[in-house]
Amino acid sequence: MKIGIIGKPQAGKSTLFRLLTNHAASANGKVQMAVGRIPDSRVDVLARLHNSRKVTYATIDFWDVPGFQPGRNSLDFLQSVRDVDSLVAVLRAFDEETVPSLTGIQPYEDFNDLQQELLLADWMLLETRLERLAGQRTKNPKAGEELAVLEKCRETLEQDLPLRQLELNSEEEKLLRTYDFFTKKPLIAVVNLDEEQMHADSYPQQAALEAELARISVPLIKVSAQIETEISELDAEDARVFMEELGVSESGIARIANTVYRHLGLISFFTAGEKEVHSWTINLGDTARRAAGKIHSDIERGFIRAEVVAYEDLVRCGSMQKVKEEGLFRLEGKDYIVQDGDVITFRFNV
Ligand SMILES: Nc1nc2c(ncn2[C@@H]2O[C@H](COP(=O)(O)OP(=O)(O)O)[C@@H](O)[C@H]2O)c(=O)[nH]1
Ligand SMILES: [Mg+2]
């Protein structure tokens, strides 16, 4: 899973990238990738319950994409986001004299510039493909179906709507998958506030931005990269007190990571024991057999059954012994649809 962090220069992209991944962004502005941990308190709780020696959290890969400058680096920009799975748009609202902005503080315009660029790129891709298909109509048996889906795409783009808004059946989804449309990628917006704006819950162009994001069903997360940086430098207890004062229960970084995760349709299941608690990432709707394959292909191939307990049940009972006594322990077959938070032991033959 690759997430591209996009936005105008000086928006706070690299600062958030650093916080999400604990890596310094490169100085030369090239796209840089690093692994970000998805904070999940369930992992910590399971580790305590099992006295585990090791904990492994779910991760996703973040890319620090060079700042987008309309009319100046369009091709480079599009190239660097072509193969990411999902986009996080960082929008600058913070006002800071020492950090010059080319255009002034205008998060709504900045968002629109990004969106228009992506819509236009999809539009061109669509036109090229439509022309080619029209020529193949007699030879290519699939051309008719594909044309129909692309016509739907055209109507959507004509309404200035991203393609992810389009409701498609699974056949149509499959046809579109090969295209790598930019506006098909899940997107979340992060507005980067200064401390004053954070406290006042108010920033320039707020109404326009929030209305546009609502129109296209894009979630918005408010953070202050500056405050997040300060939180990251505190020890756990001080960080908790500081966040309490701010009236938040979770750091902005944790909120971004978790929103990206959920928005991508990802869920976690756990394997837990004294040796290790491990959080594994799968797609919503994946079967037990497929989940087993995340751990090892041998376990997938030799799958016999999954021994499953829901996280909440295990924590409420406090031990596997109690879980069994209460009849909350389940044996599931290969087609069982794994639920977020399942704690699983796989039985398999090699
Ligand atoms: N005051 C303030 N400065 C910030 C904030 N976020 C980032 N900056 C500063 O803005 C500058 C640009 O940030 P950077 O993350 O490099 O932006 P990028 O160009 O989008 O990667 C740096 O000097 C940051 O320290 C913020 O929330 N408040
Ligand atoms: Mg940067």
C-alpha cells in the first residue's frame, strides 16, 4: 500500500511525512518513500495480555511527493503519483511570516488546483482511450462494454466530479482497474493549521473548502504540523497531558494514519502469543484462507482451519481460558470472512 502525500510547496508535506514515518525527507526534493506505523492501541493491549516479547504494528508506505506548482511541474507531479494507491492532500492554512508562500494562504484554491490537475489528466486519458476503442469496435469483443463504462466516466468528469464518486458494479470496476485514473484513487484532505486557528477552529476559506470536500465526499482532517512536531518530542505521559489540554484524544498523526487505513478499506487481524503480537493488514471482505496467506504461503496452501476470537471478547474475558469457558472461541473454515480485530491461530498442514 503506497500513499502519496501531495500539495503545494511549503504546505507542511515533508513535516507530516517525517512525523508519519520518523524519517527525514530528502533535501533534493526527489520523491522519497518511508514506512509509517499505524498506531493501534489494541496491539499494545494484546501484548500486555500475552506478555509478548515483540510487537509488530501494521504499516503503510508513505511517499513525500515534490510540491505541485500549477503550470510548472505538471508532468513530474503526475508521474510521481501515477502508481500510488491513495492520496493525502496537505493544504496550508497556517500563517507564518518566516515561511513564504507563493500565492498567499488559500487552502481552498490550493485544493482546487490539485483537483483540477488530476481531473484534467483523467480527462485526457479517457479521450485517448475512447478514440482508440472506437476504432477497434469491430475487432475487440470487449470494446462495447468498455465503451459503456468509459461513457459513464465521461459524464462524471463533465460534472467536475472525481471518478471515485462513480458507482460501479464489480465487472465495471475490474474493467477500470487497468487504467490507473488519478481521481479514482482514494483521497483524504489534511488542512495544516497554526495554533491560533486550531484553538479558534477557524481558518481562511474554511467554508468554501469544507463545502467542496463535502460535495465530493472527501474526509478532512485538521492538524497542526507544528503542534504535532512538539507532541512527538514529548514522552508519552507529557504528550497525553498536552493533548488533553488541546482537547484531543489522539495525535493528528494517529488520526491521519488511521483515516488513510480505514478509507482504503483495510482492516487488521492479529496473531498473538508470548513470542510476538503481530498486526496483519488485509482488505475488508478477505477470507480466512487469504488472511493466512499474508503470514505465509504455506499456511494458505495447507490451511485446515482458523481458531478465532474477537478482540473485544478476548479483552473482556482477560484470558483464552475464560474465552473458551464462555464459548466465545470459534473454529472457522477457509471461506470465513475475517473481521477487523479478529485474533487468529491458523491450523495448517505442510
Ligand atoms: N508555523 C508553522 N510552520 C510550519 C507548519 N508546518 C510546516 N511548517 C514549516 O513550513 C516550512 C515548510 O514545511 P515543509 O514540511 O518542508 O513543507 P513542504 O514543502 O510541503 O514539504 C518548514 O519550515 C516547516 O517548519 C505549521 O503547522 N506551522
Ligand atoms: Mg517537502
